[in-house]
Amino acid sequence: MKSKPLSIEVDDLSKSYVITHNARRQPRTLRELLTSPFKRPVIEAEMAEESKKETFWALKDVSFNIGEGERIAIIGGNGAGKSTLLKILSRITEPTKGKVTIRGRVSSLLEVGTGFHPELTGRENIFLNGSILGMRRSEVAAKFDQIVDFSGVEKFIDTPVKHYSSGMYVRLAFSVSAWLDPDILIVDEVLSVGDQAFQRKCAERMKELTGAGRTVLFVSHSMAAVKSMCEKALYLQHGEVRSFGSVEEAASKYLQSIDSSSGDVWHKGKFDPLVDHVTQYGFDDSFVQCISAYACDEHNTVRSSFSIGERVRLVLKYRISQESPSNIVPNFHVSDEFGSPVFVSYPEEFSPNEIGLYTVQCNIYPFLLNAGKYSVMLVMSSFYGGLEYRHHFSYEAALRIEITEEGSVDKRRHGWAGIIPGAVRPRLEWHYSQELASETET
């Protein structure tokens, strides 16, 4: 396959800061406090002796290349070096050592209102940002209506932006950055300020840009947003590159590091509400209480790891302590490791609502879930028709399982050894037919 022309080249990039630690000594007595102004030179000399300097490397030997028209996510925890890298790529900060080669005009949105003057109106800031990007006034005017329409702030376009809400600010800032024809668009976490509808619009605009040959770099802590917006991901940890490749691979390594650093273990085949502390929503146990839950194989052996070719059984045990006026419906909410919903399953038949102990199970058939990690939220609901419902209990990520795949399990791979994207791997029916060539065809 022919490689794309490079838009960004980063070679052995490093950035250091000098941190000074002052061991400031507080006065110990009232006399010291009263005489301290007269002893300032002595105190300052003591502080100079007690000060300690430390070199902190925000980035260390970072190297990667990005081709034209690629959407790249930059992920990592706080202090990983993401913001420092973006500032260097945006030419805001100079690197300590290393080389960065950027081909094209860069538009950056690193924080809400980047490049905006608060006293100027939205209209004036659009033209100001255009001039900063090196565009002529006529070029900005040609894009003006599209920018304003995309941002949704047309009613306030002649209002000083200092009166904008944070949501209005970020909508206009992104619109300016994305519509003034940048060759490279750099977007930080600021899109989380916008609502979901605007985030979808941003994702579509990013795809349009890359389809037209533009390059997009996107920083986010939301793995769901990263998966929906980007093709590849650069994972940074402590200023160093840990992974640069597919989103699935980089995000998986990032989430594994979170689990290991917090002492948390992903796999959890059993759940006991009295022991396991998980997030709960809509909790009301006046009618029904969760006793336990587990994941098991077809032999009823509790497990948290399953082959893609195995059946996974989800089991929930609960008690109805008083008769409910409406049916109580158990349901399982399965999400991938990034928190994105995969499916929700309900029983086909009406559930009992009489007092008693109950066990309900749900079978996940082989090859329904793709290889990967999944969490199961346990929910008990009552539905009253239409959109009315109540959750008696819901335990988020009560079970956490992993689906693994050995190389020879799925013959439908046809020899492909790489990652197959998606959360599900349904076994759909395929049929071949061969069209006979017409005798009149030449």
C-alpha cells in the first residue's frame, strides 16, 4: 500500500521544566514574627540555601509520524505530556531538544476561547482568528455564514464574547478553527463542554476535514469519543510513547495501566452487593433486593474469561420482599471496556412479582461478542407503559468479563491475524452465486 505524505514528523522530542521547591520556614515565636521584616536579607539567604531545584521532563524522546488526512487521538492520564505536546505542535512552546516538522497551516483549540478577545464580538473574533491564521478578509467572509450556522450562536454573533456561556464559547471557537481551512486541526478536551448533539457535529466535521486531506489531532479522556472520532491513537505515559497504532490497541494499554496503577483488576466474575462497592443508580430496594450475580460457562463454573467460541451465561439472584403493583423486570446492560453500550437484554416473558427468591439467567452465544473486555450492569426495573419506568436497583460494572480469541478458532478470519474492529462478531449468513456470462458479451 502506498504510504500517505507526512503532515507531522516528530523526532526525539523532549521538553523539560525546572521546578524550584522552597522550604519556607515560618516564624516560630511572636518575637520572630515582629522582627522578621528587619531580618529579610537573612531570611532570604536562608531560603536560597534551603531551595531545591528539580528538572522535570514533561516529554522524553517522543517520536512519531502522522500522514496527511489522518485522525489521531492522543490519550493518557493527567501529567502524561499531552498538553505539552499540543503546545509544541501549535508552536506555543519551544522543545528542549528534538525536532518537529509540520507541513501546512495549523489551527489549534487548546482551551475554551483560545485566541478570542473577550471585548470583541463573535463576528469580530471570527475575522481576528482568520487573520491570525494568515487568511485574507475576503477568505474569512466567504466562510462566515458556514461558521456561524455551524456554531448555532447567530442570535449573539454581534455580542461581546465575554457574555457567552462556556458552551457558546466552545461552539464558536471550534467552528472558527474547523471552517477556516486549516491543514492541521488540533483539538484538546474542550469539546466535552459542548452537548452531545454538538459533539456529533464536531465528529462529522473532523471526518469531512480528513476526507479532504486535512489532518486532525484530538485529545480526550473519553475512550468512547476517541473510538468514534479517530482512526489511530498515540498513548503517552510519563512523557513517553507507550503505544502508537490502532485505537483499540492504544486504548486497551491505557485502560490496563489505569487498572494496575489503582490496584483495580478488570476481571470480576462474581458480584455481592454487601461486599463489592460499585456505582448505583435509581436505588429503591423497598420491593426487590439483589442477592448476588455471576458469570459462568455451560457447566456452571464461575469465570471471568471466556473464549470467543464459548457460551457465556449471566446469572442474577434476587429477592422480592413485598408484592409489587407492577411487574419487576431484570435486565443486563453490556458495555465495552470504554463504557460504550453494546446491548441491553430483557426476558421475553413477563417476570413474576410475587414474594420469593428468584434466579434468572441469560445466555450470550458464541461469537456474539468480539474479542475484548466487557462490563455488565445489573438492573431491575418496572415499566408502566410508554416512557415511564423505575429502576429498583442498578449496579454499574457489577461483572467484568473478557472474551479471548486463539488464532485458529474463527475460520472466517481467512488467515487475517490482526484486530477485527467492533464490539460484536455476529455469525451472519452468506450466500455465493455465480452469474453465467451471456453469449452476446464480448
